[in-house]
Amino acid sequence: MRPAASRIDPVLLAPVLAAIAALVVVGCGSSRSAGGSAKTLRITERDFHISAPKRAPAGDVRLVVRNDGPDAHELILVRAPGGRLPLRADGLTIDEDAVERAAVATLEPGAPGSLRAFRVRLAPGHYVLFCNMFGHFMGGMRADLVVA
């Protein structure tokens, strides 16, 4: 008598496949994209903190942003030669109209646990990454990035 063939429940298989796909997308320790032309910078957002590299090479850069916080967070990348950004009248958020010309990229708020990515071409200089949701910037959600 032959043993019955076991079947994998598709409901249980879906999360496993999703996890494998996420690992493939994120990569395992590589700092180059599949095309080899863009440096990958890994950024982590959590409440009132952004973890990001301090330096990056000029040229094509791929930013991979993970939200580890319990709240949604946006990410704005602005070229800021002096490192200072103007505040709105509320004193808690950056005046996005004033820095619009210096903005390199903006990621809309990402849900907790989300992983987002985008590519930019960075010229040498000083940049600031920040979340401008109410109170987040003043709470410490900013990181400086020097591109050389």
C-alpha cells in the first residue's frame, strides 16, 4: 500500500512565498543593484528616528526604505548645503514650499512594516532625509547624507 501524497495548504503557502519574494527583492548584503550601476542605501524609519548611511557616492543611488515604526512615515530627500531647513509657522514641520526646488525625492507615507524603494541621481553635496509628518522632524526623524 502506498502512502497518501501530502498536499500543502495554499493558505499556509502564501505567507512563505511572500517572505521569500521579499528577501529576493531586498537582497542579501549586496550593495549593488542587479544592473550593477546603482549603489543601494538601506534606510530604516521608526518613530522619531531615521537610520541611514552618513555617506554615499555621487551618481545613481537606489534607496530602500523600511518602516519599522508603529506609525506611517513619509521620507523626503532634500539637497541642503547648510544642513538647515526652514520651519513652518507651527515650528514643528519643515516648510515644504520653501524647499521644493531643493527636493530630490518624496515618498508618500508608508504603513508600518512596509518596504519601499526609489532611485535618484545624486550630485556631490549635503542632503537631509526627513519625515515631515506633524512633529516627527522635531522629534528627531532626520538624517544627514554627504554625497561625494
